[in-house]
Amino acid sequence: MGPRCINLTFHGVGDPERALAPGEADVWLSRRGFLSILDAIAERGDVRITFDDGNASDVVHALPALRARGLHATFFVVAGRLDAPGFLDRAGVRALVDAGMTVGCHGMRHRAWRRLGDAALREELVDGRRRLEDVVQRPVDQAGCPFGAYDRRVLGHLRRLGYAHVYTSDRGTARAGAWLQPRNSVGPADDARVLLERIAATDARRHEAARRRARLAVKRWR
């Protein structure tokens, strides 16, 4: 499965172009804070970058900063929010792909997948992906779980639908080639060095790592 890596999740950057939903301010970074974190990880080969929600700042702030540092990122876009104020429009999504970035599916309406009925879950995983594929004109095979909500049923659907990797919010490190990828959200108060050291430590101590693996196993099979 490859060596261990650290997946970071960003959301919004800079001055928001819309009213933020409850809790979004906790993961919304200033432009200066975002650039400082990118600078800290630019020379590391074990950190991978993702963005959730498809905010307009993905193109306005994040994309130029990534390109200036030669960094790649995966952008999980909510398909039903395309062209909505403050979110990416279709041209922005195509700009990400044209710049060599990866676009993944964050569902259709940004709903927690775990408790959805079959029809609603299909809308999230199938219709949402199809809408994004119509925009980027290529397969979309990465999925990011909104709110980190998943269970055995959701994972089963994702596997049957052929998603190559599924990204969660379970924190800690990940095996680079694993199908299920835990991620770590970055907040405005995070210092990059301290954050990365804390994440790496989750698997450094044997007993803590064993407890974490047990918790994740229960979550996958519930």
C-alpha cells in the first residue's frame, strides 16, 4: 500500500464571498495563514492537499498559490452548488483541471451520506459525479465524504460505483495507496509545524495507534 502520508483538508481561503454556515469559520483561513502553511509543506513529500466544498476561493486564492509552488491538490466539489454565489462556477472547475489539479465528488447537496435513503444516496454519489464529469469531460473517481459521515453501507456503494479512493475526516496518517484515506482539517489557528508533528504522533506510539485502528474498524463496519 505504500508509505504513510498526511492528508490535509482546506476549505475556504481569504475574505469569504458569501455568508458562512455555522462552523465554517472554524476551518476558514486567512490568505496569509494559508500561504504560510503551503510554504511549510512545499518541500515535504509526505503531505497531500485536498479542498472541500468547492468554494470560489479555490480558484481565486488556492490555485495561484499551488501553481507558484509546484504543488498538486484534489478539490472535492459539491456538484449542486456549481455557479451559486461564493462557490465555483463551471469555468472555475475546468480551470482547476486544466492546471493539472484533480476534481473529486463531494456529493450533490452536501448532505451527510450515512443516514440517506437509497434514492438520496444515489443522487449524491451517482448524479453528483455525473454532473461533475459533464463539466470536466473526464472520469471523476475520487470521493470526499461530507462531514466525514460514512458507514459500511456507504462504503459498499462507493466500492460498487468504482470510486478509486474515498477521503474521510478521521484524522491521523494514511497509507499512500489505501482505498480509504483519513484526512486532517486545517483551521485558522493551526501552525503547520505543530500540526504536522501532532498528526504524525497519532501513529508513532504503538498503543495509541492500535486504539485508533480499532476505532476506525468499528466505524467501517457499523
